Amino acid sequence: MRARLALLATALLFSTGGAAVKACRLGSWQVIALRSLFAVAALLVAAPSTRGRWTSRVVFVGVTQAATMILFVSATKLTTAANAIFLQSTAPLYVLALAPLVLREPIRRRDVAFLVAFAVALLTIFFGEAAPSTTAPNPALGNWLATASGFAWACTVIGFRLTARDPTTFGPALLAGNVIAALVSLPLALPITDARATDWAIVAYLGVFQIGLAYALLSIGMREVPALEASLLMLLEPVLNPVWTWLVHGERPGMATLVGGAIVLGATAVKTIVDRPAYDGARDAVAKPA
């Protein structure tokens, strides 16, 4: 029960990212840089496993993770939180498409149905309602960035799959992702002169709790909870992400987003159950530094 509660708490912390990013008045580059800096400090203190040696594969996964975080925060600033999280969650579409080329894993007949489902979900959300609003000033560009974030996350998952035999890769790669994100975004974020105390509190929360504490809890949960159950528990994140944004900012996703999101969640749950033996490398399926 302790491990299951840790995973639920992880999903809960992850899910607050959309509402928190939108509540911060700083620009995207400033949010990314400061959140990653706080996250690096928190991970080094709370997660000793992140202090491992950086190999070429650690750097590769770190780069793709950094790209995921940069694109996701930028997308969340521009489109609705629901669009950002659901479009990123179509990452399995790219994993399935790239697996034969990169992992030498053939596409099975049953995978075609999931490819179609994720593609339908992506198109439904992407070409749905795109009227600008206060919390989503440029949904068209935001949707593009969220889609790119899904592709970047798929590359991260593939990177972890390539290093699945070396469990020490995960921690250092997570740290590397935040270090790289900070190094890339900080020059574009400076100078930071108009930050309110509230803004500093938000980016500190995002780095220390939404990333640092969340991954510490994730490491606890993944040691004891079967991968299938863990993957399903982590679906709480994309469900709650738009809920918090609606409660805090009054942002309401459109019908196309709700339909596409339901397809994403349903297809992910079904695929997780169908592919149960393939989820022995559980962290590949559930870890998500957005």
C-alpha cells in the first residue's frame, strides 16, 4: 500500500505542472531554466542514484528529456493544459513507429490498431477547437510544440529501452536532462528582473516537488508495484492535469480535446494490459519529466 500511495502521489505531483506553469507570470525560458535549476539541487539531495557517471547514452537520454521538458512547458504556456498533456501522451504512436528501425522490434498485427487509435487521437486534438484565450494565447503553435514534445518523449523512452540492461542509467539521465535544460534555457532566460515572490515560489515548487520529490516517490513505488499496475496508476496524471487547470484558471478543454484525450487514455490502458510481459522495464512506461 505504501508503494501504491507513492505512485499515486507521483502522478498527483506530475499532474499539477500545467496549472503551476500557467500561474507563473515568467516567460517559458525563465520557467524552464529556474525549474530545472531547482530540480537539479533537489535530485542531488533527495535521489543519490542520480549522481552516477554520465555515459554517451546517458547524455542522449538527457538531451531528449531536456527537449521534452522545454517543449512541454512552452506548449503549456501557449495552448490549453489538456491539449499539451494529451498531445504529449501520444508518444506511444512514435515509439511503435520507430521501434522496428531503432530497436529492431517488429510491429505486430495487434500494434496496428493502437497506431491507428493514437493517430486518430492526435488528429482529433490537433485539429480541434483552437480559439485563443487568456490562458492559451496561441493554441495552434502550442499544439505543434506539444506534438513535438510527444516525439521527444518517445525518443527518451527508446533511449531507456536501449539501456534497459543497465538500471544505473535512469538516475543520471534524469539529472542530465535537467542540467541540459538549464544550460540551454538560462542564457535565453536572463535577465530575470520582473519575477514576483509568487513566481519564485512556483518555480521552486515545480523543481523541488513536481520533479524532485515526484521522482523520489516514483523510485519507491517502482520497487514494489508490478509494472502493469504502476502504468495504470500513473494514468491519473493526464486525467488530473486539465482538472487542476480548470479549477485554478477556469480553462475548459473543448469537446475535440476531451474525445481525443479519452482515446489516448483508453488506448494506453488497453495497450498496457495487452503488452503486460513487455513492461518488465517499468520505468520506460511510466517515467515522465514534464
